[in-house]
Amino acid sequence: QSLEGLKPVRAGRFLVHGSHDRARVHPNDIGIEIEAALAFGTGHHGTTRGCLLALDDLTRRRSFRRVLDIGTGSGVLAIAAAKLLRTSIVASDIDRVAVDAARNNARLNHAPRIAFVHAAGASARAIAAHGPYDLVLANILLGPLTRLAVPIRRLVAPGARIVLSGLLPSHANAALAYYAAQGFRLERRIPLDGWMTLVLERRRCARSQRSITALRFS
């Protein structure tokens, strides 16, 4: 009865649903089946939906070959990316229970090309080995996101996009300041249900811009 109360969630082309709502997935939908369990991410939370909407929008405009999902939780974002892009995905989480749940959800959704990694942050060798990434999804909280700014910059290629969520609207500018210092610029804000999702681009000439600035003040 509790599961039946969780209605399907639409975010762009994605429809996140439980097993009791499989019949609601239309032929043109990208269905993602996630049951409510111990890992975060059934699609109902504004942060998860914001990330799905950002992913849907980004992939309409360009393709991505290397994708990283940090703090994967239930695996919903990694599964969405795998279904949409049909490329290899790396998904990590600090919680081993979440990694196991995400791996099971990937099997359920026939998304075999996701490599799941139990790791804290983004510095694990198994994560770095698959880079540089051109798309990073990180739905966590402000504190971890600020600590990840430098490691993420090291993992992504120039021109890469990163999607940050788990942010209250009042936290968005603080997150932006950390990432702007690493050469990222704001591309889009997605406010939803009292939360904020940010889409950022790594500037292609960030290094040379820092060098010019250093020369001016040297």
C-alpha cells in the first residue's frame, strides 16, 4: 500500500516509476524502475527531478561519451544517463548499501554499462581511470559539493558540463563561487520544489585566463 502511494514521476523524457506502475510507461518514455528502499533517489525529490531535467535538456543539444555520477544513491541518474546516451557510466557512493542497491537497480533496468564504485569523494583511482569526463552529475549537499570542486575540475575535460544539486536556493551562490574559482561558469539554474539545481560548464580557456590574470598582477 505504501509503494502504491508513490506515483510515477515525469522529468522530461524520463518516467521514474515503481513496479506497480509499469503499465504507465508509454512507448516514447524512457522508463526507469526504482522501488522505494534504503538508497536515496526515487525521482520524487526536487533535487533528483532537477538533475533529470538538466540531463534531458543537455542531451538534446549534444552527446556525452564519459559520464560520472557522484553520490549515486539508488542509481537513478546513472541509469537515466545510460539509457539515454548508451555509453559507459561510472557511478560512485560513499555508502556501500547505496552501491549495492544501485547495482541491483541497474540490473533491473537493463543498464549493464554502469561501473559502480564504493568511494568517498571523487579521488578514487577507479574513478580517475575512466576520465576525463565530459558530464558529471553530483546530487549531494553544499558541504560535499564545495569540497569536490577541485577534484571535479581535475576529472573533467574543457567544455565539460557538471550538474550540481542538493542545494537550497540560498546555497546556490556559495556553490557557484567555489566552482567559478575552478574555471566553471553558470549555464542554467533549475529551481524546483524549494531546491536548486545548477548546470555549469568548464571554460575551455580557464587555464590561460588564470595565467593572464597572474601576469597582470605579478
